[in-house]
Amino acid sequence: MTKPGSFSAPLLALLLWRLGEVAEACSCAPAHPQQAHCNADVVIRAKVIGQKEVLIGSDTYGNPIKKIQYDIKQMKMFKGPSQEINAIFTAPTSAVCGVTLESDGKSEYLVTGKLESDGTVHVTLCDFIVPWNSLTPAQRKGFEVRYETGCGCRIVRCSSVPCSVSDPVECLWTDWITQSTVQGPQAQHYTCIKRNDDSCAWYRGAALPKNEFMDIEDP
């Protein structure tokens, strides 16, 4: 007989398997803001003005598929379709990568997401979604114009030493090694963009680089 408060071996195995499923379902590698911009279908600045749970269909077993619909007021589109976006959708819980946003109509967010074939925008915890006022001036300028200029480059995250780039179009992202956070100086202030020899390098500055840009500089 199983003791009170304990689990049988088969039940424990099932629970661990389900926990593993949930953990795997929301596993995503950290991304530099530039990568988030380049990989996203949609990048907008928006206020969330309402939310509700909606039914969007059913799975293969007939179980209802629910989503949270955030009604938004689009303040500015940096990347996306020609039509204005008035809602974004996410999973109902963080366990399955659902995003929680303040829907008071006052909080502004930078939102990156995926544009589905039906024209709806879906977001997950793996997307770059942060309060607008938490962005640095360089990040705001990046989302407005500069990140797009670097989408032909690749950012390689250094998670342990030694690490290096293997291609001239790569920039080595070392915030985790040097600062123990992925929100270090390179994420906050730098853009990886092409130089005039078609290689890529980190660039810091408020203005776009000069045509003869050959290395990191502050204009």
C-alpha cells in the first residue's frame, strides 16, 4: 500500500514525465534584442487595454484550445503587416509559455511575436516582450531602425569559455560570461551590423554608423 503523501512508482514516473513535458514546452534560449527583432514577424509598441479568455478550436482529442486575447492599442509598428494590430494572443498559463501583461490601458510594451496565416499575432515567453520604459535609448533606436540593418549578421551567445566566432558575419555576445546576465552592455547598448568589408562587428552609438565603419565606435 502506498503511504499517505507519497506516490506509487508508476504515478511518480507519470508526474515526472508530465513535468518534463511542461519544462520542455517552454524552454527557450536567451536572445539579444537584435535577434528578437530579426526573428520576429511582428514588432510593435502597444498599450494593453483589455483581456479575455477565448476558444480558438479543439485538439485532435476534442479538447478545447483556449487562449488569452489581449486587446491592444498599437502605438507604433516597427515591423509587421500593413494593417494595424488590435489584439495579440497567448497561452492561458506560463507553464505552456503564456505571457502575462498588465491590461490597465496605461502600461506600454515592446512586443515581438509571430504572425499566423489567419492574420492573428501570437506571443510566448520566448518572445521579447518588455515594458517600453525599461528599454535603453540604444534599444529603442535599435527597434526603430538599427536592428533591421544588422539582420544579415549573426549573434553568437557565449555561455562558457572558451568561445569564438566561426564566420566573419558573426558577433560574439559575451554578456553572460562577463556580467553573469544576458541583460549586459552588449544587449543594452550594442548592435551587430555589417562593416564595409561585409564582415560584422558590434557598434555602439545613437546614430547610424558612417559608411566607412570598420570597428566599434561612438559617434
